[in-house]
Amino acid sequence: MNMKRCPIHTPGRRIFCSAAMKCFLVMLTLAMNSLPLPAEEIDPSSTVKSVAVFTMPHNDPAILALSREAAEYVERTFDRMGRFLPAEHHRVQWALTQARTGQAAESAVSDAARLLNTDLYVVISVSRSPRFSYAVMEIRGQKHQALRKTWRIRSRIARNIPLKLGREIALFHRGIGLSADIIRRYDNGQFLLNAGQWHGLRAGKTYQTGNTTVTILQTGRFISLAETASRTADINHINFGNSPDAEGGAAVIDVALERTTIANYGLGTTLLKHENAEHRYIEGLCIINPGGNLCLPGYGAFLATEYLRFQNARPDVPGIAVSVSAFLVHLALPSAATGFKCNFFPWERDSDKSEAMQRLHIFLWGTIPFNFSVAYMDQLAHLFHTTEHLPPFFENRNTMAGFMSFIIPGGGMFYKGHRFAGWCYYFSELSLGGYSVYNWENGNRGKIALGALGLIKLIDILNSVLIGPSYSFFTAETERDASSVSLETGMYRTGENEEVYSISLTRPL
Amino acid sequence: MKKLLLLLLLAHCLAPASELFAGKPLAGISGIQSDSARGRSIANLLEMHLYNILRSTNSFNQIDTAQMRSQLVRFDCLEDSCILRFAQRADIHLVLRGTVRDMRSSLDIEIYALGTGTPYYGARIYRYHIRIPLSRMSLSTREFSYITEEHAGRFISNLLCRYRFPVAFTLQGGASVPDYPEPLNGTFTLYRFDPSPEAREPLRSYRKAGEVRLENGRITSLAPGTPQPGNGDFVFLTYENKSRYLTDFYRGRKRELVLTPWNVSDTLYIMLFTAPASASMPLVVPVLGHYARGDYAGLGLWAVNAAPYLYLEADGFLNRPQKLKKENRDISQNDAARYNFALYFCFAGGMSLFVDAFAQDYLHQAAQYQDIQPLMGSSLSAAYLSLICGGGGHFYRGHRAWGYLYFHLNNVMMYYTLREFSRAERYNSDTDSYEKEPVDKARAYRYLGAYCALKLIETIHAVLLDDRIENGELVEEQTAITPAVLFDPEGNLAFGIQGTMRF
């Protein structure tokens, strides 16, 4: 095994004494790239824990580009987490050139990692099928041999592959406390640590680490000058304990994942790309749909969805049946309740229509617009599911769902694709409303029912805000498959042009 | 001859920095990375503006950006660690880096500065992360140039506010003088390095040694207990004044570019338009205001916040005292108050929501350099709107949260004040006339006093606020507070809350 020391770039041993010479000197000093550091000097970045990221070679340029993008994002995430510093590109290239001669890609990578002497190394392999992009990412520890972890992810959006890998890397940092080595001691008791501002240490701050109190006097990017109240002669490293903000890092990536997924599936970026999708959505709900439903209750709601330019759309017949049934209840319940004896119109009262019944009649006719809206939103939810599109305002889906539930019974649930729950809220709220109106002057019954309606409404709003969307194509991109057992089959080609058929049963622990 | 020149240069290269060079801090821009063609052109604009603004401060020696970037790229020296090594060797005190990420509907710009030498030793000094929404705006090179200049200006200004450059004292003819090309004036804190670690170590600790007063680069006095500055003692040069100047300059420049100059006639037009605008608010604001302009958040806020007052207004007009009198019904204090409030809300109070519907859009366009926005940016108009309607001045300035707070406070106070001044009237069927009931005037004036105090505070606040014409949204992700469960060295579970600050 060739264990050559990798040359470290040390460009720039130069002082700029005149403006005219600056550019020339920069070029000159950069050209002296292999000038070694003097023995007593420390290169701060070389003292910290490090990681090298490799990608498996591939003949397909698109996969190669995706692999590189993924590797860069993974490096960026490592950099952001502040525990393992990614090895510099030129060093990785140097190590790969040294190691690759006549070897298979797998062993070349492990040899290169040994040459770089990093604490961890990551190997990313990307492949594609007609519908999905796949990535396998493996972390291996060089100095911690026990560490070996593999993630297999897939996505229908290629741009999400780097983000998903980055999220796993961010979450990998959960609980990795900061542990720094003392790399130099001074006469006055101060010592140099291989952790600095990049790791989250702050100058002037005192840290309690077990029985020792460590005060950070100065911080560089990767090293710090510190002192302790007690003797440190027998201590070689200090456990600060503070973990990186892995959840926060993953949350930032989640936002980016959502953004790319919405850009891929959103109505505003697909079917209504050249139009104002938000305007069309509101116009469809407030103008087109009521018109359609007035002409043809139930089916009119499906016809109104055409305004959002769905292609090859098919109606959901059970949904139409439910909405038509509900419409008939709105229209004819008082008549049916009185044996079709009372006047059909709510504003006409006769001897067969009691005052309570007239109140109920007015309420039921007055809430017909809710029926129209719910029928429309139900058909929309069905179409969003089947055509794999996301509704407008989906970036602010929780606020939007809360608002929809506020103005339409179950509206927020329909908005997030939970059709059954939406119908449940609709029928509950309308029933309680009707009961309250009917019994308004019957002791406290009406008031109690109104109170219950308020409570259900509040639960409806909160539920629609808190619940996640049910669109599987969206959740598959944004959520981690961390709790379920999954069966995966795959057919892809490796870097060596080898056909691979795989079947795997995954149970995350 | 060429060899001789090269040798001379090499000798210079290997000489210690402090012996050769004393001057302004040296700054370089190591390149703004990008991930698309549009991002590349924006990154170029950003680099150009960063360079020019830094030069305009006259506080730094600078390296040509293109040369530096091309050399770093050539040697694949693109990571912070490599660039820091280079900067330390080349005695570059300040390195500016950044990225422009094209997210289709927005641009993510991140710029940061790394400092070498005391007191930074490679640490990141300042990081600026902004998201610029791009949808539904016609942005050409002109607008992008203005936008990148604004952000470059804000970044440099905030950086200068934090940056400190150590100026060491040297002995010249037996006297200690600061080693800086320009004469220093003022009182400075004197610092002295600890004897250990030594000068060649990567990090050194230093302590405050006292205070010195400098005039024209000469020590004129020392604070009591301050030792005579020796070789290597230093003071920190700060750039706060230049930072303030830059902030003021770019704020003023943007106002000139996107807002009309201060004009009394604009306020008069707003005054004349107040009553029709307020009266038409319930229809105009949701349809022609928020909906037509795509401000759906505004539409939702309007619906939720305006509903109770619109109900009061409608109720006040529907059950107005004149109508009740025709029906010979008693007029309660609430009936009278609702009618008075309805009059107020119809002819003045609704103006604030009218202003919100349009000002948000105008200011958003101003923030994106989309032409000069009429009627905006006048303190007089802000004061007038604050006086006549709740939160009007704040909505006019673009501060929606403040606006709604004052809107509700104002309306609630206004209603109760009107209620205290409103007199109930009882119908006397014997005389077929109405008898007015007395009001508690002292109590009514107390309410009026409280209302006037609120208006005074609101008006002053609105006048002192700046118009929200800053481009982009600052991405706040530098700090996080999270619950933590940790094992201490003895293996015991420890629960707590941890705060994280990213640099």
C-alpha cells in the first residue's frame, strides 16, 4: 500500500507590498502550491476530524452530473453540521489518481480514503430507472471501524436526490457531541484545541465538561486557544458534549425538498404554468363551481374542475353520489319530514311548517353553497390524487387548510386530500348546525348544540392545520421512510455496466 | 535579469509579513459561486458591486477579483480551508465569499467574510443570507444590478460594523507610533499579547493594557495605569462610521430611485380621497386590492380582521337612531354608539385597510425596483393616516403587523369613547317625545384622553418608522433553541435546552 503523504495546498506565502504587483504575486504564490508548511506551524484544517466524499463512476453523463451534485450537497451538509470537515477536492482527486491504477472502483475508493487519512468516508452511487432515480450512500469509518451505515433512497425528482442524501447526513449528526483533542500545550497552562468557531465554540465562553471548566480564549475557524482552572497535563481531549443542530439542518433541507417537489407537481408550474393558478383556483371555487352546481348539482362540481385544465380527468362517482345525496337533504329534508305536505320554499310558512321547521328549512337552503363548495373540493382532491398535482397555495398549506376549514366545513381536510375526513366534518357541522337551529327555542338544546358545533369547528380547523397532506407522490418525496417496513425491487446498471436486479425488505431501526 | 527578478520576489515571499508591510487591511473576493446561467450573471454583478463598494470605503487595499478567482479555480482551491490557508500565507486580512442559488421562483444569496490574523484567526466574521423572490416581476439587468448593489451595500455595511483591524505600535526614533499609513485620531483601547503562546503560534491570547489617546498618529496621552505602548502592542481600528455612512447612503439612494420626493400635494390628495376610499373599502379592498394584486395573505387577514367592524358598521346603519325613532323605540347607549362608530368607520376608519391593500403592493414593487411608486414614502401622509384611522400610517409604511395592532386598539378605543359620549334616549309615550339620559362626562373625557394618547404614540411611531422597501427576505437560520437529551461523562441522562448559533 502506497502511503504517500498528500500534498497540502499552501499557496500565497507572500506579502503584497504594492498594488501593481498584487495580481502577479497572487499568481506566483498560487503557483508555488506544493510549498510545505514549516514544521512548527499548524494547518488548522488538517487537525480536525474529516470526511471524504466519493462518487462511483458511471458512463451516463446525466447520472454522473447527478452524482457530482449529490456529492457536493453532502459535502455542504457536512460543512454545515460542523463535525467532519470535507476533504478538499484537489486532495480527493490526488488520492483517487494515486489509488485508481488498475483497480476496481470500490477498492480504489477505499485506498483513496486510506491515503487521505480521513475519519470517515462516504461513497455515493446513483442509478436511474424510467420512473425513479436511486441513490445508495454508504458511510464508513476509517478510525472507527465499527461505523458502517447505508442509506438507500429513491425519488421521482432527480433534483431531490442530493437533498434527500443531505437530510440523511444532517440527521446522522444527531447526538455526535463535540470532542476536541489538545494538539499543543503552552508554558502558561493554555493549550490549543482542534475545534473552533466552525464547531460552534465561541471565544470568551466557559464550558463545563465533566469535572473540568474550559474557557475559550481565542477561536480560529478550526482551532481554539483555551485554558482550564485545573491541571490538564493528564487530559488529551475534551468532550464538550454539545451536538450540532441536526434537526434544524434537516428542517432547512426539508424546506428545499418541499420547494422542488411543489415546483415539480404544483398546478402553477405545470398545468397553469402561463396563467395565474391562484386566481383560477379562487375563481373556480367562488364563480365557476356555484354556476356549474346550479345547472347540474353534483356533476357540475366535476365539470367546474375543468377550469383548472386537468387533462384526461375522470369524475369520482361515489363522491358525486354523496354530494348529490347531501344536496337533496339540503333541498328536501323539511318537505320529507312533514310528509311532503309543507310548502317547498323556506320563506313560505303554512300550517304544516312549524316555526322550528321553517328555521331549519332556511338553514338548509342557506347552507347549500357549502354543499356546492364541498362537492367541488372533493372532486378536486380526487383529481389532485389521480393526476398527481398539488393545489395552489401549497407552500402555505397549513394556513390555507386552516382558512378553508374556517370558511367551509371540512374544507381544509379536502384541501390536503383527506376526503373521508372532510365529509365527516361536513356532515357533523351541518347536522349540529341544523339541530341547533331547529331546537333554538327548545330550552338549552339549541345552545348546547351550537357550543358543540363551535367545538367541532375548532377541532376541524386545528386538525386541518396539523395533519399532513395525503398526496402520496408529495409525501414520498418529503417524508423520511423511517417507521415502516418496505419492500423494494430495483433494476439498474452499475458503473461497470453490470445489470443488477434487486429485491429488498427494509425495516429501519 | 528575469531570474534575478524572480529571486528578489521569492525573497520577498519568504520574509515575515510584519517586517515588510504595514498598511490598510488587504481584502479579496474569492468568487461568488452559482449553479445556473442566470445565477452566474447575478454572481458577476454581485462581485462587481462588492468590489466597488469596498473600494469606495477607502479602507482596504484590494486584490483584483477576476485574477484571484481564476487562480483559485485553476488550482482547485475552492473550500474555506484551502482559501484560508492561502489568505494567511498571502497576508490577506479579509476574504469575501458567497453563493448564488437559483431556485427558479427565487434566488438564494449567501455572502460571508472570513478574517485572518488577530483577532479572527480564520473565523467567519459575518454571514448574510437573503432570499429574493422573482415571481411575477419583470426583472432585467438594470433591476438585477440595483438589487445586487443593494445587497452588496448592506453586506459591506454590516461587515464594517463588526470588523476590527489591529494596528500595531512600532518604535520610531525612541517613540511608539501606530504602524498605519494614515494618521489615527481618537481614544483607543490598547491591547498586549500574552507572552505565551509565542508569536509564531497559530493563535495568541491578548489582554487589555489600557487606553491611549492619539492625535495625527502620535500618542498625546495615556490613561492612568496604562503602560507605554511597546513594540507589538496594538489597538483596534473600527469602521462603524463608514458602516453608518454606507447604510444611510444606500437607504437614501433607494428612496430616490423608487419613491417620489417629499410632496405636500400627495398628502392633500390622500386627504381628499379619504372618505370615498373608506366608504368603498368593503368592496374595493378584497376585489380590486388584495385579489387583483395576488395578495392572498392580505385577503385572508382582511377577512378575519375587518369582519367584526363591518358587522358593527352594518348594524349601526341598519338600526340607526332615526329609524328607531320612527318606530318609537328606545335608543340605547349602544345603539347610538354603533351608529356613531358606523359613521366613523364608513368615512374614515376603513381607510387604513384601503391603504394596506394598495401600499403592500406599491412597496413590494418599490423593493424590486419596478418604477417610481406614486404617493408613497411621505412622513406627512403617514402622520395624517395615523391620525384619522387606526394603523393607517403603519400600513402606509408597509408594517402590517403593527398596522393591525393599532387598527384593533384604535377601533376598540374609538368605540368605547364614542359610547361614553353617546346619550341613550327613552321614548315617552305620554309626551310622544324622546328624553335624553345624562352621560358621565368625566369618565368620557378619561376615555378621550386615553384615545388621544394612543393616537399620539401611534403617529410618532409611524413617522419614525422606515418604509419597507428593502429587497428580499432575510433568512434567519443562524440561531436555534432545541430541547436536548444528553449523557454526561458518568453516563447519566441529562435533559436541557440548547441554543445553537451558526457562524
